[in-house]
Amino acid sequence: MKALFVAIIIALLVLLLVKTKEEKKIMDKGKDIVNKTKTIANDIAIRNIMNALDQYYNDNEKYPDDLEELLPYYLKTKNDLIDSWGNKYRLENIDDEWYLISAGKDKKFDTNDDIKRRL
């Protein structure tokens, strides 16, 4: 009887382990889908901001000192200046080239996952 009880416990533990591994795979796949969706949304937002910056430049013959200068005429809300991971975009002049930068997935600027687009 005791051996049967131990066997049942072992079988249940094996099932739990298998279920946990499958759940982890599903969760990882879900996280991948969320990250891909955020990346696509971020690319669209960057294009919108770049279009607004082009319009601003055409009207003012310079880029703004601060991205908030694009509001409300070139972009509608402050949310338009926030990337998919909740950080403000940056506009930087690097070696006489202008860049729009997102901190990316790690939410930190100046790291390998930054998304940088030259204007």
C-alpha cells in the first residue's frame, strides 16, 4: 500500500513538473508576442514623431530644443512622446546628425537595445 502511495505521489509530481514546463513555454511565447507587438507599435510611433519633426523643421528651419515643442500642433498629446515601454523619446544631436532615440525594452538609455533613428 505504501509503495502505491509513493508511486501516486511521484506520478503527480511528474505531471506537475510537465505542466509547469508547458506553462513556462506558453508564458515565454506570450512574452515574445507582447515584445514583438511593442516593437511594432514603437516603430509606428517613431515614424509619426519623425514626420512631425520634418514638418517642424520645414516650418522653423531647425529642430526643436525639446520634443514637447511638437505639441499640440505637430503631435496631439504627451503620450505621443512616450515609447512602448513607458519612456520619453529623446532627440539628440550627435556629431552634427540628429537622432530620435527610444530607450528600448530595458528602459535605459545608452545600452545595446536602444532604438536610434537618424533624421
